[in-house]
Amino acid sequence: MNRIFSFFAASFMLLSALASEASGKDSPFMTNVYGRDFQFLNGKWNAIVDLYDQGEKMKVYENRTPQSDEEFYEYSFEGGLRLNVPGDWNSQLPELKYYEGTVWYARHFDASPDQGERQYLYFGAVSFRCKVYLNGKLIKEHEGGFTPFEVEVTGKLNEGDNFIAVQVNNRRTEDAIPALAFDWWNYGGITRDVMLITVPDQYVRDYFVRLSGQDAKSVAVSVALARPQEADVLVEIPELKISETVRTGADGTAEVTLKAPKLKLWRPGDAKLYDVTLTCGESAVSDRIGFRHLAVSGTEILVNGEPTFMRSISFHEEIPQRKGRAFSQADAHMLLSEAEALGVNMIRLAHYPQNEYIVRLAEEMGIVLWEEIPIWQGIDFEDEGTKAKAQGMLSEMLHRDMNRCAVCFWGVANETKPSEARNAFLMSLLETGRSIDTTRLYTAAFDLVYFNEETRHFEMDDPFTANLDVVAVNKYMGWYHPWPVSPCEAVWDVVPGQPLIISEFGGEALYGQHGDRNITSSWSEEYQARLYEDNIEMFRHIPNLAGVSPWILFDFRSPYRFHPTNQEDWNRKGLVSDQGYRKQAWYIMHDYYSELKSR
């Protein structure tokens, strides 16, 4: 029987959540900041490197200057280091390449607050934890380097000049997410857009616009106002000839189902999006939204009722040629165009929520997305504080991208080991996610598949997989795991009856290095190519295979990898080198995806 997602249950839970948000509870930030009236606060920011964490004691956030002949201060934002925002500090100054600690960012900006308007400071991401000071006062703290946050500054802005200071710290800790060790670069800084948003006193704060049920004949709209009150909200989708007013209840929320007989669904490779506007009084917010339906039937993933094999790839939020974080529209084009050239219909955004430019452009290109939070190896599953952080990160990810129909998978973990504490931790994440959104498939990646010498099958023993809609496995046959049988004899008996995605496989090769295709330690393009050929042969014998995703599109920076000649702080598993050159394995994967696409 199909495991079809219950639209009515989703609507009820979402409406309850929006009601809480309308009263100010559990509302991390407003929906779709790019559809609001805003000014960027990007550009050059003054900066102070605070290696010994003395900035708070010295109150550098007050930006004091001598007012008499006897005064002096042992800091100054003026005349010193300047860093680009958005951007990571590691790639902007050689001395900060490996820096882990505190950096203070500061700048002046002008504001003209008006009566009847509300202002918010919005940060797309700050890596990893931060404190925000406005005109010398602490106004916000946030932890988590891959999700946005906002703080209302209505009544706190000066007419004219304002001073903002941000204490940023990227030091790795045991209770952080990710924890002490992870296989990518620990970039620090204000890594995404900073914006000052202006909205009317009453405005549409949250909304969720999606397909109603499965029939593709109607659209469901949930809205929540910033303040609880009864008010009219005009919902417009001009191309569908929809223009209807819905009245919110006293709690400031409303739900409406609108007939759309000529609705065309978004699907992989055919990215139909509609202009949508929601207006309440003087407040209007516009978006581009697609509609699609997801389900699981047996071992198949259904998109709009059609079995869809996921031809995927992963990449980090990094431009390898620049050796720094990706943060702009141009960066998104660079990453996604190379993925598109490979022939994918899906991207796993590993291992954390990536910036909104990537998500929105992928949607415009018709590429399915798997988004996840960085519950990677080494997480302390027994720590309640860590669990709360994970729930908060998941909530922030879901709230930001709830209206992005390209996001079809929410990922809650990668390579975790079974235990009662792990199971309870991950179950709490599933419960958190499904209380917000049941219109997506929930997944997690595991790395505990083993070869059973008695049955001569590949197997996995992790009962938690039964709680997931789609199960994913990272298995590096031919790299971390020698072949116990030939690829054509590899029999998989892993989560039978459920869809299975091979979410990581591959091996390292240094671009331009040639060697024996039978010797792993050659680090050669030839060995990597053979490894891909062998894995593709194995895939043909996995009965419940619903998708594959090589690791990874580009070589990426990682202090985890320190072979002196073949790695040099780079993970070399990329199909494309850090200089942008395609390795031999890229063409093998391209041909395989072309074969799958033609079926």
C-alpha cells in the first residue's frame, strides 16, 4: 500500500504551528526575507581578531574613543583589518587560514525608522556562534553556522547613524553540531547576507503554499500574521487566475484551499513555478512557488505519482578555486551548472543547509534537493542541550525552505551508530520535523552495511531505519572496504521493502596523476575510474535501489586529510578537481546517468 502523506494532518499541524508563531512563540524568522523591503548590509566590515577573548571585557562593542587627554583604549575598529561580508575569514587572510576563535565584526549604517513600521536585522548565517550588539547593547545570540536568524530592532535604531558589532566564534566544541571533528573546513565568519528588513506594523509573517492533496486541482495556503488579529489577506496567483481574500481568525492565522484546474506540477527537469503574492493591508510579499506531490510506494519514490530514480550528486558550500565559502548568486550558478552537466536530477546538500541562492536556483533548474542538518559523527546523543540545538537547527532549516518545492528530502543524520540514546535523539528530530512539515520524505544516511560471510549478502542491522521514509547508505566499496566478492556477485539485502539510496560512494584521486588502475594507493584517476565502474556494476544488483549519489562533485578543503603529496588538506574524492578539471570518473558517472535517463 502506498505510504501517502496525509494532507489534512499536515494542514492541522502547520496551522497549529503558525498560530504559535503569530503570537511570537517558536517563530525563528519571517518567511522569505528576499521578498520583503530590505537593504543589504554587505560589504567591507571592520574586524578585530580576538585570540584571547578579551573583547567582551573591554566592551569593544561600545566602540569608544578617547574623549579627553587622559583617556585611551586598547582597541580600534578603524584603521585596521577589514573583511568582506558575506565571506569566511579563512580565505581572506593567510594568517587566518586555520584560525579557530573569536573575530569581532563591526560597521556603521544609516537608518530612517518611521512610525507604523517595524525593522529587523537578518543574518543568513554566521559561523558558528555569535552575539549581536546594536549601538552598544546586546540584542541577539545565536548558535549554528548554517541557518538564518533575525532580531527585531524596532525602537532600537537611531535616526541616521547606527553601529553594529558582531562577536563571531568558530571554535569546535564537544556539544556543538557538528562536534569536534568533521571532514570539511571549519570556516568562520559572517558567511551569508546581512539585511535590514522593513515591514509595516502588521504583515504576513509566515505562509506555506503547496499542493492540496494529490489531484493537482487545488492549492492549499496557510498564513500567519505578525500580530494576532482578524484581518483580510489577499492571495493572488495570476497565471492560475486565483485572486481570493481569506480572513484570519483572532489568532492571526488562516487556511484556505483554492481551486486550480489548470495547475501544472513542478517535476525534475521541468521546473514550473508560479508567481504568488500575499497582501495584508499595506504589506505584500511575493514568491515563486512550484507544486508537486511526494510519496513512497514499496521500494519506489514517487514524484507526482511517477516512480523517479534519483540521479544525485553532493557538494559542499564551497568554491574550491577560491578556497572559500560559496555565498552569492554567481557561486550558485557555478556549483549547479557543473552538477547539471553531470546529468543529475537531485543534489544532496551535504552536510548542512546551504545558502538560499543555491536552493532557489536549483528549484528554477528543476533539480530535486535533499537538505540535512550536520548530525555527523561524534555527536553527544546523551546531552539534552545538544538535542535541543539539533531540534532548533532542524526547525530553522524547515522554516526557511518550507515553500521550496524542490526540497523533497529532509535529512536528520549522517553516519551515526545505533544506541538507545541515538535512537531517542533521532526520533525527537523526526517528531520535530513532522510536527512542522509532513509533505516531504524524511531520510538519514548510515554507514554500517557489512558483508555477512554466512549468507554471502550485504546486510545492515539498524532497526531505526523503519522510522524513515527513505533509507540511505554510505558505502565506499573499493576504497575503505575491499571487495569480498566481485561487483557482479554482490547481493544486497538491506532494508528490503523500503527505497534505498546509495548516498555516498567513491574514492580519492589526484587530478592529472596516472597509475595502475588496480592499485588503490596509486591515488590515480585510473583507479578512481575503475572504482566507479565496479560500483555501478554493483548497483545493477540492488533490488530496492531508488537512487545513487557519488561523493562528491568537487574536491574540497579538509584538515581531516593530510597526506603530504596527494591530499594536502584536500579531500580528493571529487569528480572535479579543485582547479575545475573533470577527472576520468566524471565521464563514467555522466554516461551512467545518461543511460538511466534514457530508460
